[in-house]
Amino acid sequence: MGDAGYRGSCGVRLFDVTGGSAVEIAARPAEVERDLHDMVEANMETMLGVRHLAREYSTGPVHGGRIDSLGLDENGSPVVIEYKRGRDAGVITQGLYYLAWLTDHRAEFQQLVRDRLGADAASQVLWSSPRLICIAEDFTRYDVHAVREIRRTIDLVRYSFFGTGLLALEPVAKVTAVPAPARSDGRRPLAGTAGSGQGGVAHLRSALDQLVRGFGEDVSSVDRKQYRAYRRLRNFACVSHAHQQEVVATLRLAPKDVDLVAGFTRDVSQIGHHGTGDVEVRLRTEADLRRAEPLLRMSYDAA
């Protein structure tokens, strides 16, 4: 199929180059909002890294609303997804309205997770980082500014349909709510912190953190007990909290696409591990980090 052109204020430009000459495929909005809703829900885990829980979920007679989609992301964060066929700032305020409802009805949401995904998933819901994903034809600079002033985790995603079978999702803005730092016994390690005698590993974690955040403004992180996930719309690197003598990360890469090197990278697609990703990278020195940078960037691009 075609090559993507540049990203501008109108989104992605797509070209069909199969005949040797570039022919632009015009972007178009969904014919009806339900088309967009249906397409994303049918492929939610692939497109957004979110497991689907419910469609048009009723918030009850008092609240009087219906959440377009409810889900649980790959780190266990609850997710509200709202769709708009066109350009409508109301999608953000509507989504925030439902996100507030969600955080006030935790038991109801966890029961939904238990019914759909099982007791284990319900026990690991991460309430420190509930998310709102707004998908619309476009957003204004005022929308982007507004979400940056709100202390919530929000993704603004622009969509475009191309031809009869292509859908582009383009992140426009990402804001991550910063939870209060955990106490020393809270078991939520942060980059750059470690116990006595672990200064080298702490420095390496900090250097890794700075490197991946430098890939783009759309990089955010979320901490679980077992790992720190770096993500765009989906995770692209998960750094284990369990290792004290080295930094161990799993990346969203196919092992067949990586030249695996014993002691540095390995295929963990068939090995149980925390976090997402099928390629494990082990870092012991800054030279290892420089060596891993192309793999980290590949994983970032893949997410």
C-alpha cells in the first residue's frame, strides 16, 4: 500500500505508490459516528492497548449518561473512551464527566472487570491512573491547551478514514496526572531512586528514563508494583522494579525482527514476565544503554 506523508494540522496524508506514481488517498470522516465506534471497539486491544469491557455503559438514572466505551488498559488502568464524528470540544467535557463518575463508582467498575476478565484482573485495577481517551476528527489548539491544564490522564486522538479499509489514529496531545509520590514502604519505586549501595543501577534507570522521554512529548509513564511502563497510546517499554544489579526492560518488538545477543537481549514471548513486550533487554552499563537505544526507539515507533 502507500507511504505516509507528513503530519500537519490536518493530520496524516496517505499516498498509494503501487503504480510507481504517488496518488493521494483523501482523508474522510466517518459517515456516521457508529462506524468509528464499531471499528475501534472491534480492534481496541490492537489499536489502543485496551481490553474492551462495555459499550454505551449506563451510569444510572441519577447521573443519566452513557459511556461510549469502557475498558482496562495493559497496565490495569480504567479507561473511558468517547468518540465524536466531527470536531466537537464537547467530547472532552463529556469524557471528564464520565471519568469523574467512574472514580466515584470503583466497586461497580471492579465488578464489571471481574465479570468480563476474571477476579485476578479485578484485583489489580490501578486506580492511581484512570484514563480518558477522546477520539475525534480533529481538535483545536484550545482543546490541547485545556487538557494540559486539567490534572487528569487524557489522550486526544485524531482519526481519519482513507479509502474503504484504512483507519489512521494520530495522537494529538497526551497529559498524564502525576500521583503523589509513594512513601518509602509504598513499593512504588521511581526512576533515579534505589536502596543503599545501588547508585550505579539508580543512575542507569535515570539515564534510561531521560532517554525514552526524549523520544517525544507523547511519552508518559505509569508505575505498577512490578514495573514502570513507558507508553504512547500503548506501552513500548516496561522496566522491572525487581532487579537490583541491572536494569531489565521488555520492549514491544517481535523477536524475529531483532538480532538477539546472549546476555543482552532474549525472546521472552513464551516466558512469563511482568509488563508487556516480547523482547527483553538487560542493561548493566551506560554502554549497554547506548547499544539498546535503537531497540528502544524501534519499540517507541511500533507503539
